Amino acid sequence: MLNLLKSCNSFFTSYYELGYKRAIKREKEEIEDFFMILAFSEMMGIPNPYEFYTLELIPSLMPKFHQWHKKAGFEKSPFDYFPCMCC
């Protein structure tokens, strides 16, 4: 019975998302971009009220940093003292 409910839930979720897949993906990317800006805002000189909470996330965000600065239009890391591992 539980497996049937899970499969029904999965089916209806995928059916609902089918028409909105592109919009959901775009929204997810915008949220991730905002989160990266929030996490690295202190390095850009923007005061970050959540610095205490985002500072410990920086090591786990480093693998995504290269993709983010390329997407933001920076060929290399925008921070002189914080180089990208790939550039």
C-alpha cells in the first residue's frame, strides 16, 4: 500500500511539473545565484547580515564557484585574494 502511494505521488508530481519544468529550473537557478551572492558578498564589499551562518558554507560551495563566476560574466575569479581553483 505504501509503495502504491509513493508511486502515485511520484506520478502526479511529475505530471504537474511537466508543463512548468523550464520555469522551475529557471527559478531554481535564480535562487542558487542569489545564495552564491549572499555567501560571497563579504568578499565583494557588500555587508552580509548572515555572514556568521554563510561563512562555514564556503568550503562546500567552492566546487560551484567556478560555474557561478563564469555565469556571472567573469572570465576569472572577481576576487584577487580568492582565486578560483579552475582558473
